[in-house]
Amino acid sequence: MERLHQYEKEEFITICKEHGLNYSDKRLLVLEEFLRTVEHLTVTSLQDRVEAEGHRLDRDFIAETLDLLCKYGYAYKKEFEGQEVQYEHRHVGWHHDHLICAECGKIQEFHDSEIEILQRQIAVNRNFTLLHHKMELYGVCGDCRKQRRPVMPLSFVLPEEKVVIDRLVGGSRMQQRLADMGLTPGTAIEVIKSSGPGPLIVAFRGSRIALGRGLSNKVLVSENSGPTSETD
């Protein structure tokens, strides 16, 4: 890997010379730090890594260098839902997809040859010329799942999660109010909206229900690992 990085560095210098670009020591410092890690990096995280090595570089300069690496094929700029723009290595001849944790933001890369073959076959079957593609799977990583309680208030659930109502808490009138909405133990529901201003929105049996934050805390749910026909 070290030899590959050295080759890419020399290749980058050659490209800079050919196109009259500045490849100062500072520019190469950013390149080397970027190549040194396999992680997805933001401008902020790369700046932190550079400073940890004892160097201070302007944030705009780092962002400019990363955009230059994207322009000349050394990096991809990735925009994932709800996260700062990230940059990752662009390996020649290599494609991968992503698992993204909606709780902590951690990104895991993966490659599955069967999925790649299936995607190409789907395109062929539909007389479609496939140029490129990306797959981003959003969910909850193993580390975050370990920190979750088996049963939690509905207000803690992330958007697009499917859960099952475990029980209702509060007085009998409160429980009856929820039951009248169709929210009873054993019911599978999908959270449509759980953050931001306004009520929490859930869906089940083809309908949407709006719940105030106080009311949603009275609904205790557990994760649903199987299919939920009620939300289809």
C-alpha cells in the first residue's frame, strides 16, 4: 500500500506540472495525509489529522486541495444524508458500496460481487446501458444497537425505522386514547418523522398519525426484525 501511495503522489506531481498547478509542500502534505487513511474524511477531520502531526493549515486550503484531488481522479466527494460532505479514495478499477449508521454517522464500505452481477443483469434485461451506480444502505450499526435499550419510547426511534408497540404507559384514559388511534400492543408501525418542529408522524395500515412528543413517550416499542405488512 505504501508503494501505491508513493506512486499516486508522484503521479499527482506529474499532473500538476503538466497543467501548471501549484504542488507546494503544503499541498503534498494534505495529499499524503489523505492517502494515509482508508476512512472517509471531512475537511474538519482531515484538518484535525494534519494538526495532530504538528502542522497548521487553513481550512479553505484543505478544502481546495480535496476538490483538486476530486478533479483529477484521486478522490470522490460524497454527500450523505444529514452529514458534513465527506471525501474518500478513488481506487482505479475498484467499486464499493456503503452502510451508513443513522445514529453515529459511521460509514462502512463493502463489496459484493453477486450484487454487482445482479445490477448489471437488471440493466441488460431492461435494455439499459449502465454507466455507474452507488448503493447507500442506511440503518443502525452494531455498536449503536448494543447501546440501545430492548424497549424504548417511540420518540427515540429514527425516521424510516419499523418497530412494534410493546406496551402503553400512563393512565387508563391515556392508554384508551392511544388505543382509539389503533396504537395497541403488538401493532407494527413505521416512523415517518421523529425530529424537528411539530409532531412525530407514524404510519401503519396505509395511514399516517400525528403524535405530540408527550404522547409518543407513552408508547414503548421494540425493534422489528421481520416484515411488517401493516406499513406496506
